[in-house]
Amino acid sequence: MTKHVNLRLPDDVHAMAAAAAAADDRSLNSWLISVVRRAAEPAGTPDRPDVDPATPAPLRGRGHPPRP
């Protein structure tokens, strides 16, 4: 079963995501699913090693700096 989500991306974020998807030889939709799936995984993933699952993962790129 799939759910539809209407996601609005700024032009620059869309361009970066589309380029990353193309570099990974995936559709943008497939690439976004993989990114969301990785981000939503419980603790113990490479981005969130052995931390409380309620602790936010560090942001990357031009986002806000990580919390102390």
C-alpha cells in the first residue's frame, strides 16, 4: 500500500534532489523514499549511532547547526 504526500520543495532543493537521484540512477520519487526511509529508521543507523530514537539526527548541508 502506498500513501500520497504533496511535498513542496524550493527550486534549489528540488534541483539538488533531482541531481542526487540522477547520480544514483533513480527516479526522484524512488530517491526521496530512500532518503525518508533512512531518516526514519530507529537508532543504530550510521546517521544516528546508538542514541535515543527521540534524539534528532544531525542536519547536513546548509541547514541549521547541530544541537549541542
